[in-house]
Amino acid sequence: MRRRAPLPVIALAGGAIGLIFASDDPWLVGAIALGALALFFGAARRASAVYLWAGGISGLGLVLLTPLVRSDGGYTLVLGPEIAVIDTEITVPEVLSGAVAGARVFAVAVLIGALLAQIDADRLHQLVGRLAPRSALVVALGVRLLPTLERDGAALVEAARGRGLALAEGSWFSRGARASSLVAPLVGSALDRSLDIAEAMAARGYAGGRLSELPEPALDGGERSLIALGALLGLLCVGVIAGAMSAPVAAAGALVALWLGARSLRS
């Protein structure tokens, strides 16, 4: 399956992210989180699990910390000792607020990971190069180096296990101490990769003046449907903000739109 043009994928992601910040309704945030998972696991190209872990850990942190920094009335679940800077009285609204914030962060991380895996890196670089030429290098390194470093890290781990280094045994501290010996080889590999990419970019005439560009390929049916679904999510966002649409209706529409987006990315 070929990778997609950037604009349709960005339209879908922008509509979903805008909608998830338009309301604190748990049904709406939960529906978009489910839709993000459908995109993550249902698209043609599987995204890196790093986005799942990063979103899950960040979201769990918000779930745990929000009740300690907010002071909302309601039914009390836990009444702890009095501490000057921490609210130890945990209520149902505080837990619900933390769950919504955590689900929102998780959904955004999974959406970004799922959709970045579908974008053609060369066309994304070309698009950003037209809009912000000085930022094109940052985008190129970001979309190309991270998957390469993940593969290098996995190869180093396998090589270390083959030499008898037990990375999955013992306490967290002991495993971290053993894994720290892989940091220097990974940094060295990253430096080698960066030099290779710099030489390749210099050979292609990067920063050597204006370059000719290939014509942009026409959008196919799946990419046009992604633009339509992104526009639908944008309309749902406007409706929720204006109060013209209830959050449960928007939640149902967002879930269907993201599910259809996953099917379009698979086509």
C-alpha cells in the first residue's frame, strides 16, 4: 500500500483534534479515543507502539494527578490527611475530569502516530519546504530518523541478548543499569546516521538554491474521502462549540468518521 498525500491526512487529524478539544464531554472524548485506536490498528500501515506507550503513560499521569490539583465539589471517594499544597479529598467530578484529560492526551498521541505512519515523508517534506523552508530540515530529520533509530535500538537489544545480557530480568533498577550500557552505542549509531543523511542531502543539492519539483500526483478516491471526513469533523466541532449539536450526537458522528477514515486509509 502506498503512502498518502499529507493534506488529506492532516485534514482528518486536524478535524479530530479540534473536536476533542471542543468539549469536555466524556462520551465525545471517549468516542474519539476509540476512533483513534481504530485508525491505529485498522490502517494499512501499523504505526510505532511508541505512540501508544507515550499516550498511555501521559494519560495515566493526568488521571492520577488531576484529583490532587483540582478542588471540585461532589461525592467524596477518598478523604486523606490535610496537606498544604495538595488536595487529598478526591471526589467523583475530579476523577471524571482527570479521566477526560487523560483520554484526550492519549487520543491525540495515538492519532498523531497513526496518521504520521500513513503520510508520504517526501511529500510532507516538500509541503513544509514550500510553507516554511527553514523548518523543512527539522521535518525531514523527524520523519526519517525516528524509525531508523527504533530499528537500530532493536538491533542493539537483540545483539546484547545474544551476548547474554539479560535485559528483562530483575528489578527495574537493575534492568535500567544493564540497559544503560547500550546508550553509548545507540548515540554513536545516531551520529553515524546523521552524517549519512547530511551527505545524502548535500549530494541532492539541499540548500544549494531553488530546486525543480516533480508535479504533485492527483488525489485518489481514498484521499478525497479523507478530506471530506476531515471537513465533517470540522463541522461537528463548530456545531459543538456553537451549542447547535449535542455532544453524544457529535461523539457518534466522530466515531463513524474515524472508522471510515481507517477504511479509506486501507483502500
